[in-house]
Amino acid sequence: MTAIAIKGGHLIDPAAGVDGHYDILLRDGRVAEVAAPGKLKLAEGAEVLDAKGLMVAPGLIDIHVHLREPGQTYKETIATGTAAAAAGGFTAVAAMPNTIPVNDSPEITRWMQAPERGASVRVFPIGAATRGSKGEAINDYAALKAAGAVAVTDDGHPILKDSVMREVLTAASRAGLSVIQHAEDTRMTQGASMNLGPVSFRLGLRGMPNEAESSLVERDIRLLTELRDSHAHLHVAHTSTAAALAAVRQARRNGLRVTCEVAPHHFLLTDEHVGLYNTNMKMNPPLRSALDRDAMIEGILDGVVDAIATDHAPHAQHEKEVEFEFAPNGITGLETALGLSLRWLHKEWKLPLGRVLSLLSAQPAALLGFKGRGTLTVGSFADVVVFDPKTEWTYRATESKSKAKNTPFDGWAMQGKVRWTISEGRVAYASSEGRVVFANPAQA
Amino acid sequence: MTTASPVRRNFSTPPAPASPFPYHPGSLLSVMDLSLDDIGRLLASATELESEDPLSRDRILAKRRMALLFYESSTRTRTSFELAAKSLGVDTTLVSNLSSSIEKGETLKDTGLTLRALGAEAIILRHSSSGGAWLLEESTGLPVINAGDGMHEHPTQALLDLRTLLAHLRPGIQSIGADTLAGVTVTIAGDILHSRVARSNLLLLPRLGARVLLCGPPKLLPEIAVHASQGIEIERNFEAALAQSQAVMMLRIQAERLAGLQLDLDEYKASYQLTGQRLAEFAPTALVMHPGPIIRGMEITAGVADGPQSVILEQVSHGFAIRMAVIERALLAKAGHA
């Protein structure tokens, strides 16, 4: 395998406390050397990426994506979804199990990771918590884990029965897997297609109350308290309400292993953005009130939020060109997460760059136990994103690498442009400006 | 990482984008699409068209083509749109969700494109989903008249209600403005939550200076309704609301939209039914309005519906005039000059 030397850039590796000018050498899929500028010893014959003026950071990690394969390849495939991930600076994604069939078996888990899928970046399958995600019989977590699953969840079909959730937490803990819950008491959200509030009333749409999310988070935390000795890990997916975030905050103070993620749309948009039935503003959990949105920003700034995750949910154009209440939930997010996080969290709300990058790499890696990822210390996986932090650009959905174009951020200003994404030592994405020079002219 | 208590800050955040609707200046999707001047012009042209000789009126839009696309059953709205169009000479065709390819799964977008390809120059849409009219307008680029979308809006109903109110409370008025209905209180009572008539009226009437009281039980009238517009208040006591009102609009309980909501109908009637006794005691001169269909013995007694204060059938006649004006506007407006 070719070696790649990234020279002249500003290396920022929050987990390792590195923030300065360093060159870095990648060889055989790992980080081989980190050295002061011009001081790499082993770089002979390496492909050289000129990173002058650019930031070099651990590849981004998205622990919440829907790749739609197997079963719904007209929306997205593992190949197209991971191509979009690479374009967005991501080197690893955790794929939700709501495929067709549901990923509740070691066979599907392995199939998703097979080289034939053509993934550009590492795919970590998340297994279904229960058979067929029906919320009844729990799966064989040890077998799922052995096949490569990194967590279990029933995602869009939240586990409502206390007895089943208790069993899931206990069994997952025994197997050393995290439990991810899409917190929604679906008994409160029947027929609802957006946030419950003045906007849903005005639009004549049935609304989902905040309590549908927060009450289930509170229930899960109660179960976790009862199971304290099991040291189970509960991860709250796409947190969208102030009350749910407050419950997570309190549980952590009480010493429980509870983590949470927030999606860019939930720290940027509110239910007002639904406008006049824009189906690209429809997802679940829905865009909430400004009060909730502000609580998400606050939670990110003060550190209670552990990760930014996109909930990348591609859908075909025709599926979104229908009545709002019939449109499927979800928006794409892999290509816009970094640009929006830098534009808003960093530039506007002054979150230090290292903290932003940590929320997009080191913290999610730690959260799901991805060893050797989310950092660029020697010996780590050669997962790197090189980006220009200064460039402002406009996102165009039509240029997306994803099969789907269902983004609410079409035409939005982004900050920070990805130049190269390197996944386990291979260039998974290079922008048109990405120049490659060779140390050995014979290779040029 | 710290988990300090949150401190409220004022974050500068991305604003919601401006609405691109309506795409066509002839469309009427929401009462909010109309300026007060637009409303004044529609009312004036309704009066003009109404008084026109029917033998010459049908030359105004002779042989123009319009489709009525109805995804829900309707008597008043459909018939009055159809008669209004025909009285101006428009050729109409009716497509309903039953007995059409909609039953086979054809989408609203494709149905609209098909009607356009067949020569429809505008579409009048009654749809069971909120927002249907916006989807159709965006898909076809044609002028679309919203004849009721789900639980959202029914703009021509609000306009005909306004015309009814003006005929009684401001007879002979020549122009309208932000104070035309100053001093007038209108109660809208009943199933507000599921009512598109309520939404269009509560968005429209305060813009002309009226005070709107919403009245109903919490299950049918959530507190959040009060934020829907300026100039509206919630008064749960029906009799207190009646005592302040110059007009009362009664609404039917929309059984088809209750979605499992449990209501004690006897309790409902005891509190909110408009009876002869209530009317005589608390609002002996108020206009009694109802968009129809009325359910006699439920929200309103037969005696009140047929009584001297009832203007329910007048509303229907005003609907014919208003819809002629709205159809004329739709077919005479030029795209690209919005």
C-alpha cells in the first residue's frame, strides 16, 4: 500500500492534545509518524499532499446514518452513502438497522461490511435490538457483536415496553454493546407529522409533543437506574428537546452511563422553517421550537452533548413530492455537517475548533468504542480529513454524491471545505482543488 | 466535559426563508395571500358580477377551461364553484378521488400535470391533506384556488363570511381597510382544531379590525391556537362569548378528523350547543352563521338554524358571488407579473 505524507498543514487532534504545525505520514492504513514540519523520517516514496494553509484532523465519525442497503437501493446504497460521507469529511459511519430486511442478524451485519458493497469509508453496522425491530424478542447480541455490530437499537421503532427495554439494556451490557434509543413514545405521535406547537396549529398538521421524546428518555433513565449494577450504556439518538437534554444532564450527574447526540438540523432550524409544507424540513424527531433549538446549542457549548450526528436519511425525490403528512421522515446530512458546524458552532457561537472537531470525531469514537479512531496518534487508523477552514462556499444538493437530494440546506452557506478525506490510508475523496505531488518524480 | 447549568443566551440563528408562494398571481391558497386592497377588489368584483345580466356574464370567460379536483365530498363548495365558473362561461370538468385514477394511486402532482396537459388553465382543489393546494401549485405552476385543504384553510369561505358580515354590519360600505370591522366581535365556536374555516377566518377577520373569540373545549381548541394570529382570544365560556358578540360562527364536530379523540357529546351539547334559549338570553341580535354542513341537534338546534337570526343560507348565496370573483381573478391574472 502506498504511503501518504501530508505536509505543511496545521494538525489538530483534540484527543491527543495536538494543535500546531506538523507533518504526518500514513502507511499501511495506519498513522506511521507525526513530526515537526519537514522532519518526517520515513516519507521516502510517499505520495505527498500539500496541506499548506489547511487543517489536518482525524477523520469525522457519524454514528447515525441510514444507508438503505439492503432493500432500498433506489434511495441510497452503501457505495453512494459512503461516497457522500467521504465528501463530507467522514471516514467512518455507523449504519442504522432499519434496512429491508431489518439488520437483526450476523449475516446481514457481515454482508453490509463486505468489500463488494463498495464502501468508500468504514461502515460499522448497528444491529437491531429486537427481532425485526418489533420490540418483542431480543436478538443474539454476542453473535451480532462478533459479526461487527457496534451497538443495538430499534431506531424508528422505539422500545416502549419496560420489560423489553430492561432486557435489552441488560443483555447489551453483558455483550459489551451500547443501546441507542430513538426516544419517541409513539402512542403520543399517531398521525403527527411535525412538532406540536403554534406552527402545527397554524398549518393544520397534527403535532408531536415534546413529552413524546422526553418521557421516553426519562423512562429509559429510570430503567438504567434500576439496572445500575449492570453498567449498561444508553445513548439517546438525535436529542431535540430541552427536557430530554435536561434528563440526560441529570442522569450523568447521578453517575449513569448516558450519552446523547444532536443533529445539525436540530441546533440550526426550528418548526418555523417548515414554511409552507416543505417536505425537506420533515424528519423525526421534528424541528422543534426556538426554545428547544437554543437548548441544543447551549448543550453543545456547555458539553452535555457528546456528539454531533447527522441522521443522514436519504429518500427518492418522488417520495418527498407528496402531501406533507404522507412524505417520509428524514433528510440527508453527511455533506453538510462539517460546513454547518464550522459556520455556526465555531464562527457564530465561538465554540473552539478543537471542540467542534472532537464532537465530530473523538467523542463519537469514544462513545461507541471505536479503537484507534478519532485521533491521529502513531498507530491509529489512517483516517484523516484535510480541509480549508477559511473557505466559504454554497452547498448545492444537485452536486451531492448521495443518490438523494432531500436536504433542507440546499443553497446554504458553508464554512470550511474538505480537500481530502483519507480512510484507512486510501484517498476516499479529493476535491477538484486537491493537488497531489510526488516525492519521487518517477511516480509523477 | 462540564455539565454546568444552562445559561440563556441570545443566539443569532439562521432565519426561516421567505415563502416562494404563491407562484402564480391568480392563485388563492391562503387568505394571507391577499392584501386588504386585493380583498377590496374581490368584494367589488363579486358585487359587479352578481348584478351583471346572466346572458352577457357568460361571455366574460367564455370557453376558458378550469378543473375542479375534489378529494373530499362537498355539496356547497363544489356546486357553488361549478355554478360560478359556468355563469362566467368557463368550461369545467370535475375530477373526484373516487371514480378517477387517484384510486389507482396516481399522485396529486401527476393528477395536476394531467389536468394541465388536458388544457386546464386553473384548478380548484379540495384536498384532504393540509398543504395540498401548495403542492399542486408548485407542481403545475397553474393558478390554484384552495377550496379547503385538510385542517388548514378555506379562503373562499372566509371571504364569503366577510361579505355576509359586511352586508349586515356595514351595509353599503364602498371600500375596506384595517378598521372596517373595528368594534365588531365575532365568536367562532366548536371544533376549532380540525376546522379550516376557523383558521381562514381567524387569519382574515382581525386584519379588518374585528376581535375574534374562539370558544370550545380544550380537546377541540388547544391553548396554542391563540398564537395563530393577532387579535384573537380564547373564551371557553360560550355564554360569556355570546354576550360580547355581534356574530357567532358555529362549527360542526368533524367526526372524520377526530382520530380517536374521545368526546362526551352530551357534555359538549350542554356547554356549546347554540340553543334558542342561549341565543335569546345572551345574543338576541347577533348574526348566526355556519359554514355547513350543519348537524341539527348537535352544535345548533333546528330552531336556531331556521330562526330569524340565522344567515346560513345567505352565506351560501354570498359564496356564489365571491367564487365568481375569485375565478375571474384566477383566469385573468398573468403569470410572471406577481
